[in-house]
Amino acid sequence: MSLSAFEQGMPRTPANHVALSPLTFIERSASVYPDFPAVVHGDIRRDWATTWRRCRQLASALEKRGLGKGDTVAAMLPNVPAMFEAHFGVPLAGCVLNTLNIRLDAAAIAYMLEHAEARAVLVDPEFVGVIRDAVSELAEPPLIIDVADEQFLPDGERLGEIEYEALLAEGDANYPYQLPDDEWDAISLNYTSGTTGKPKGVVYHHRGAYLNALSNILEWDMPHHPVYLWTLPMFHCNGWCFPWSIAACTGVNICLRKVEPQRVMQLIASEKVSHFSGAPIVLNGLVNLDPSQRQAIDHPVKATTAGAAPPAAVIAGVEELGIEVTHVYGLTEVYGPVTVCAWREAWNELPLEQRARIKARQGVRGHLMEALCVADPVTMEPVARDGKTIGEVLMRGNNTMKGYLKNEQATREALEGGWYHTGDLAVWHADGYIEIKDRSKDIIISGGENISTIEVEDALYSHPAVEEAAVVAQPDEKWGESPCAFVKLKSGAEVSEADIIAHCREKLAGFKVPRRVVFSELPKTSTGKIQKFVLRDQARSG
């Protein structure tokens, strides 16, 4: 077949086709706005020119130490400047960044380091103990690089061969870096939580990181030079790709070692924070602050929250503080958030509680996710858009992972039929917005009826004494399964199991009402998600 005129005499060349990589974002910001603030960490204030120079020094130093394309560099760091710099310096050297979950134990970390074949690890003093134990289990220990934090941990323990600043001093600030020839090259590795079996290593490519970083800006309508507070762990889906997003719009990274609600409020006020992200637990912490610990917010502040729907009461409470909430949704396998509850002006006229319930929906696909649907998980036929029929959320697009590291079978299963299978169950509303009802493993089937744990949790959160709540299935001789509620009460609140059950009866159909209520602290992951697998074990043993 002959080529058309549009395919002749116009070759693909470096002049008209360049591999997409988010590493170009920082180079531009440092070139156009070199003196603009980039990183704030306590007394540390660095501009974009300085930050870019440090990233190139890191890349150069890694190369001089013998690391290069395809080598894994792990980071066991909180949200400190070195963690932000690693998102650029490590891939600039051609290496793959593996940000480790700082809450994990030594055995889990050892597995990840070995599975990823990590050549080097950046370590914060707070996590020296767990890294020491982890590397002791490895046949070939990686290069340990200490990242001191003299401001906040002046007497921090050291473990490594060299300290981070000394490593940077080995590097060339004018390092002649090269961007990837192929945008399909890996840029980072993120391990899933591994609640069942071994965690899976999710591989991101440069193209996906580039596109999802821009998607964050589009969906949130982020302006130039935002001030972003790092309440979201940078180890979680590479901070939802926000290190690259903030570089793209020349924003300010306000670093935060630990999320403490009072400190968050202080920084929002003192640094004029315009944006922050996090799990619903972050928002809940702000809502439940004692009034004496709150700061007046006199400037626009936007927050994104993700995952299962935050209770309407939490969204309403945050907006009463003066913080505009956007609900997004995604998974590790799709670089973080890829759907957004896109807002409509007409909804502003609705009562606060009704607006909050709309915002609790996961919404529609972002601009850079190609397709989203709710479908029968077996036939993959889309379900009716009736807001009632439950199906699995399926996704397709460039911001879907390359696959699972060294796990071809799991990769095939996850991407079967040309869709990424999320394992999340949702309904599809007539307006095209999806609403998550549960994880496939969390849905409760009682007497043949499906019970959404999220719906029951929403009813629990509407009780004025409830601070946190989670619902799981417990064995039931008659119905097979029935709901069991775990509840943390607000400080000073006194309420009985009977009171909570009576409250739920006013909100829910009888078969959805919890048969049992357990008052306790709720176990959480490092990203603030409630560990339902722990609660399921407790419910079964109880």
C-alpha cells in the first residue's frame, strides 16, 4: 500500500519529536524563574536555580558512584527537601526512584530492596533502625546515604557510608544530563501495600509521569506559582506526581516531616498555603481540632482528597473552615488520582450538606485518562447509568502503569481486555459521574443483599460523637455476613453501642444496620487509610 501525502517527506526527527519526561519541568522553571522560591523546610529556603543545581549534582554523584540506567535508588525519607530533589536527580542519572513506605517494618523493606535490586538507599535518621535491620538480611547491601536533618533531628543517628550533602559535593552542578530516548523508560517504582501476599512493584514510565503531572494542574485549575503543603507523603504514588506538577507551575514546596493538624493549620496561615492533598483522615484531623488550635484562614485554600468517599460531614466541616475540597480518585497503578468530581456552578446554590454529598462522588475521568467505565467484571459490558447497578471500575490511558516488576501474570490479569481492572466497585450515575461503593473484597453480602460499607460508614460519621468509623463483614449464622462497625469517638464523648445502632436505624434500611459496634482506635496505613484487613480479622475472631 502506498503512503499518503501526509506520510511522505516528513520524517520524525529530534526537531519535531521528543520523548516526554517530567524532568523538563524543573529545567524550565529554573531557567525562567531562577530566583522564585522552590523549597521551604523550617529555616531552609531555596530558589529554583539552587534546587535545579542540587538535582544535577545528585545525578552526577550517582553516576560517579557507578549507578546508571535501570539501577534502582530507594528513598526512606519523610517529606524533606532531599525527597523532592530525588524525584529529579535520580532519574536524571537514568536510575529508577523507589520511594519506600516509611511505616513498613524491616522484613517488608528488605523484600522490596531485594526485589527491586536497589543499588543505593537514601535514609533519614528517623528510619536508621529499620534500614539497618533490613539491609542485614540482604546478600548484597546497597550503598547507604544518610540524609541528615539538623533542624529537626540534630542528634540523628547515622548508618551510611556518606551523608547526602557530602554526596552532592562530589557531583557536578553543570552535569550534562540526558533525557530518556524512550518515554517508555521507567522513572519510578512504587510498591503496593501488600495486604495479601507479597507487595507488587508498580512501574511508572516517563510519559505517564509527565501526563499525570499535567493532569493534576488541569483538574485542579492550579495557577502559576502555587504554594503547596506536603501533607501527602511523597512516597505514596510519588506524591500523586505532584513533585513534577509543582515544578511545572513553578510552585513552592512546603515540606512537612509529620502531619499534625495544628501544625498544618499554622503553616496554611504563615506560609499562605494555597493547595494541599491527602487522605480523608487529614481533613478529619483539621475538622476535629480544638477551636483554640485553629488559625483564621484569610486567603483561598484548596484541598484534594482521594480514595473512598470522605463522609459528607467531614467535607462539610472542612469547607466551613474556609477550605475548598475537590474529591479525586485513583490507584497506585494509575499514578495516583485520575478522576475528579468536576464541579458545576449550579451546585453552588445547593445546601452545604447536599453539596458535600455530591463532592463525595469520585466523578469523571481527568483530561489525560483516555477512558473510564463501570462494567461487569466478567463480561466487561458497561452497567446501566442508573446510580444503582454495581460494577467494577475500569480504566485505560497513558497514565496507566507499565506493569508489575517481575510479575508477568499479575500484569496480564490487571490489564486484561485492554483495560486496567481496579477491583473497586461503583455505580454509574446518569450524568456520567461514578461513585465508589466498595472494594470488591470489602462489600458485605448479607442474606443475598449487597451492603456498601461506605454507605454504612457515612451514616456513622453523621453521629455528632463519632470521629472515625469503619465497617467490615462479620460472620452471621443466619445471614452469612452482617455489618460490624468499629468506631473512634471524639474526645470527651460518651455514647453506647445501642445509641450508635439506633442512630443508624434512622439513616439506613434495617439489613444494613451494624449488628455490633466496637469502640477502639482504628489501625491505619502510613497514608492514613484504615486497614480493614486488620478489622476483618478482629471481627471474625470476635
